[in-house]
Amino acid sequence: MTIKRGVSFYSYQQEQFFRRMNWKDMMRELHDNLHCDGVEIINEATIPNYPFPSQEFIYDWRNELAKYNLKAVTKDIYLDVHQFRDHVMNYREAAERLMYDIKIAADMGFENVRCLCMVPIEVIEMALDTAVKYNVRIGKEIHAPYPIKYDPSREGGRMVAEIIDFVDRTGTKHVGLVPDMGIFQIAPPRVNVEYQLRNMDDLKLRDFIEKNMNEMDGKELAAAIDKEFPDMDSMQKRFLGMFTRGPAAQPEDILEIIPYIISIHGKFYEMTEIPGKPGQYEDVSIDYENVIKYLKQGGYNGYINSEYEGQRSQQDRGIENLADEVEEVRRHHEMLARLIGE
């Protein structure tokens, strides 16, 4: 058994927006060029007329999966508690919506649904019987800045522990975790920094950062800026936090939750060629190598689904300067296949 590769269709958001790819094209790309079989989607982005997909779409979807021998791994769901504009959903209403999404997932052949970090454990518990009935697992996302290890002093510090406690207490096989690789981010992505600089009003501050960001480490740069520009506004200070913020989790932390993982979001921002290694790529902002090392050590044999997000920091530019999403995902899979050892 080995780690398996897949793609979140979220990665191709620009291709979809400009009508260069639809979900069928994405399936063909997985089969023909990436040579992987795992499919992940976001409800609203892929399902026509969501939350009321037609039977024609369901048939078409499952037929395409069969055509390319693909696996529907995880369907990402959002819990819009303002769906009813006259009030905020209560827990029972939220659970009803989650149960409905589980049924759609089962119709489409998905093994898992992914909930966001902030979905209360009580809502998940209310939906458990439906998950069991349709044999669809509910996975709660671990997204930066939330840690893996229990830490009551940090935002979301109990989240992972709550899921583990619930699974251990009930013995259920239908609830788990979806770690996002962004929790292992070790440096600010270049594309994010450049976006902030392009849109910075304080030209003196921008010039100072551009001059020094490659000469100082993050903490040194933040201290120098704080000294040179003591009257920064809150947005500028938030930007500087990118340089000093450490990873939410350490690679070895993944060992503690491997039995509870239902799938992994392969978050990445930019794939660049490794110096001296033509044709090999890495995302220098996320510690993929060590995380995958520990996943292999711990016997993880589920999916890592590529989730390209770097294009979002380049969408303020003209269409001619937009990132090539297809190429970025192909590079990501070169890295994944190499680190997994295919």
C-alpha cells in the first residue's frame, strides 16, 4: 500500500472561469497527463444547480468517473449559516444541511465530505447516523493557523482533540480529519508577498521591504520595519505577520493523527524548479518532503489531493500574466510522485 495522488478541481478555478476547462476536461487531465485517480470538488464550483443536482448530472458524473477509472474521494462542503436570511441557522438546521450534503455525496460516489474547521462537533454528531447509512465519512479540516497538537492557548487548539476524542469514544469509522498542507508552511509564498507589495500604498515601506527581504530572515525584517516605520496601519502589520508566523504544526505531528485522516489537502502556492535538478519541482514555502516522510513512516495509504491556491494572489493582474494552473498542478504531481516513491 502507498500514498495515492488526486486533485481538487478548485486548482483549476481560472480555467473554469474563462471556460477553457470544465469538470470533464479536468477528469481527462487527471487520467491522461497526471496519471492519478483521486477527485476532489467544491460543491458550488462543480455541481450545476447545487444544492439541487439533476439526475442527468448525477448519471453523467458517474459515467465520466467510470470512463477514466477515477475515484470520487472527497466533496468539500460549506455550511452557510446565513442561508436563511431572516436568521442564523441553529445546530439542528446545520446538521440537516450536512445530512443533505452527505446524501448528494453518496449519489455522486464520494467516500468523504469535508467540513470547515469551525463546524461544531455537535453538528457532526447529529449527522453521524446519516453518514453511517450512506457510508460517507465526515472529515473536519485542519487549516492554518490551527495546530495538530492540543494547545488550549491557541485559536482552534481543541479542534483536533475533539474529533479524536469523539472517534475514540464512539468507535465510529465515519468521522475523521482532513489536514491541509498549509499548516506546514515554513515561509511566506513569494506570490503572496508580491501581491501585497503590488497593492501597498506606502511606497517607502514597499521599497524598504523589497530591498531587504532577501537579505534578512523574517524576524529580522519585521524588527527592522517596526523600527523604521513605527506608525504602520493594522493592514500593513498583518502583512508583516507573514514573515514572522511560524508553521501551525511540525511535520512529525502528522504521526499522531494518521489513523484519523480521511484525505489530505495538498495545498501549494508556487512550484519552482529545484536548483541543479532540471525537471524536478518544489514549493519552497511548504515542507512537503518531511511531511511525506512521516506519512510513509506512519503507514498512511490515503489520498493527497493537490489544491493549488497561488493563482489567487495573481488575479489582480491582466489575463496575460495569470498563472498556468494546468502546468502548476503537473509540477506538483511530479513532486508528489517523486517524494512518494512511485
